[in-house]
Amino acid sequence: MTSTYKGMNPMTEPTPDGPALPDSPAELIALGEAVAAKLNEVSFASLAGDDLLAAAEADERIRSRREAATTSLMIEINDQYAFHTRGFQNIQKYMTTGLRLGAPEANTRMKLMFATGEFLGIGGQRLPARLEATAHALREDGINRAHVRTIADVIDKIPAAIDADTVTAAEEHLAAAARDLTPAGVRSVGERLLGHLDPDGELTDDRDRKRTRGFTVAPQDARLMSKLRGSLTPAVRAKLDVVLTAWAAPGMNNPDDETPVFGAVDRDGLDPQVLAAAVERDTRSTAQRNHDALAAMLDFVLGHGGLGRPDRIPAELVVTVTDQELAAEAGVAHTATGARVPVKDLVEVAAHATPHLAVFKAHTSEILYLGRGKRLASKAQRLALFARDRGCSGPECDVPFSRTEAHHVTRWEDGGTTDIINLGAACGKHNRAEGKGPGKWETRLLTDGPDTGRVGWRPSGSTRPWQVNPLHHVGQEPEFLPHGPPRGRGSAVEALLATLLDAA
């Protein structure tokens, strides 16, 4: 006997585990939406004791199985390039922006997909998941994504010299442990497992170190501070120790010292008595001295032209700020690399580099016309683009300006000129995504409305509204501009900024 849900195809036979269900994925998704909506309407007060706990445990199993189903759905979208119909270049961009997950959640789901997904092979067949036992547990046994992430992290730490059969056995052991333990418990099991596989660290070689090396600067927080996370190779660690020993020594490079001593502690010409006095005044912690040493080294590199060709914008300090913010010494200035600098600190930053400061009228996006008879944008045009766009103009793209290209709104080969009224900042992916056909975008410089002067994007051939990228312009509204402190002591750089402001 089969039953039919209204508007749906015939269902499979009922099973002891639950009611009959349709076989169509679309119908199952619709049914899941209806169930979720109904659950939000009912009260769980009708349940008590063990029934409440059983409901919570079943809900968690459902969540885990949905993770596995979502992975299969995303893989199918990827295999069919379905994201092209919405103008996205890859599945990660679709998840980040199309599904509005944001980069952290999209990255998490991508890692889950690569760990437990079954991808198509060259011959068209489905290949087993990279972590096959873990993928099975996610589908059947109620482990969650945190378990998967922990297992994947442990497997990635197994030395490359360990044979494949042993790695497979280790993964199966971890997946079995995940059925009964929390992710933290699985991590503890993994640490013991790693200790058993390579107790003395003798199997770890350069392949493992190179594979796990990295250095990441986290996004700035609400205080504009950034955290660092990294894993350094032994050679880089040794070099860093040498540098910090010299530059982070007590008394050196102290920004709070009225008569600071800059550079390395063993540099030629350093008066021992001057250093001794600086050490007496130094109350910083080791961590603070390391930070200040890094700041001093960056000043040294910037001041000595250590960033390559001087005509490239990423090699220089480029800052944009409104005349209103500069006058009040308030608000936040934006650099070409995507960093934010409090306007009150702009003078200090500019004093240690050759700055390009773009001061433009507040709350506007239109910039002066700059013409050029060549395909490549001039440096002046790049500076003007930064003042207007601040980063990639592609929809919800967070790539900073230093990693963008000058995009021709009307293509060069179609007669588009290299003039500022036909240029916009675009990262490499978005620049190449402009064109005709599936997965492509079309662009134009908007000429009316609140976004006049900005670059608009929409899927090629569509009639959807033009989209502008708001990510690089958050906080420009007048109500978000704070009051600044009184002016500090005068300097040549302050005089230069005042001159620019008076002329704006």
C-alpha cells in the first residue's frame, strides 16, 4: 500500500522508523520546511522528562543528517555549475554571498564538504569520501560538524611517512570515538593517537612542516585591533628569535618613551648610557616589546623602500579620508590594503612613510575626470579609484584595494576608454567574471540615485537592479562620525595635512 501526500508523487512504503516519505529531493525539502515551520508554532511544554530529552537527542540527529544531506546538495550544485545562473564563479562564493552565510560559515561548510563529500571522478563515478568512516557516522550516528572538524585536524597532523592503511585505521578509530565523546574528547583521543604513531617526532619531516606552515592576520575587531595566528617552520622561528632579541630588547623601540631609542640593541653608535637610561624607563611586558619591535621593523621597511617598485600602489602607504573627518581629527581612515586607521593616528602613520593622502568631499562618490590614451590605468587614476571604491566593487567582495585591478566598465576591446569615468576597482576574479553568458556579470557606472559615481553589477543579460558593494563604505554616514580629541603638538606632517584640508 502506498499513500500520497497532497500535490506530491506517491510515497514509499511506511517503515517501522517513521511515516512514508516521498522520493523526490525537492518534495523532501518542501516537507522539511513545513515541519520546521510547524515546530516553531507548537509548544514543547506538552512533553516532559524523558520525552523532552528524547526530542532533543532526535533533533540533534536530524541536524547532523541534514549536514550530510546539505553536503550532497552543495556537491551537486558544484558538479552542475548551477551557481553560474546567479552570477557566481564558484560554489564558495555562492555559499558566502548567494546563501548569505558569510565567509567563516562558508569556509566551515567547504571543509566539511571536502572531508565527507563524495565527488565525481574523472570517469564520472562517485569517489569515496576522504574521511569515509567519518562521513558514514555523520549520516547515521549523530556526530556533528565539530566532530568532523576535529577528526580532520587530527588526520592532517599525521606525518606523511605513515602508510595509508594506518591512516585509514586511525580515522575509523576517531569516528568510532566521536559516537560517544564530545569534540574535545575526540581531540584528546587524537592527541594520544598522534603520540602513539610518532612518539618521538622522528617521522615528521619537511613535507609535514611545509604543509602545516602558515601565518594569518585576523580581521580587525571593534577596537581596530587584530589577532595573529600562525605556525612557523623551524628556520623562520630561528630568524624571528634573532630579530626580536635585537629589536625587542628592553629599552628599545619604546613608543611611550619621551626620548625613544630606535633600531637594534647592538647597532653601531648606540651609547650604552643612553640605552641603560631607556631600560630604566621601560615598563612594558615582553609581549608589548615584541609588538613594538614589529612596528619599528615595519617603519624601517617602509622608510627604506623595501617594498619593491615605487610606482605600485601596494608598495606605498595610501590613505583616504574625508575633509570632515580630517578637520575633526575623528573617524577612521582607510588604507589601500584594507586596514582601518583612526584619523587621530594618521599623522603618526604618515610620518614613517611616503604617503598618498586622498582627501575628498564628505559623503560623495564622484571623482574628477582623468583621461589616459593607454589601456593600463595610470597611478593617478589608481589613486582616484581607491578614494572612490576602497576595494573590489564586485557585489559583497571583501578584497582590499591593494589586490584589485582597474576594471573597464565598457570593455577596452569594445571601445571603452581608460578614463576615470569608465574605470572601477575589481579583484582578479570579478574582473574576469565580467562578460556575456552563464556565470558572467555586466557592469556600468551609475549616474543617478544615492550611489551616483559607483560601479553597479548584475548578472549578464538580466534585468535585476544594479548592485553596489557596501562592504568598503560602512560607517560613512554622518551619524557614525565621532568627535575627535583636541589637536596635538604641531609637526611638519600635520602642517601638510592642514594645507591639504584648506585646499580641499
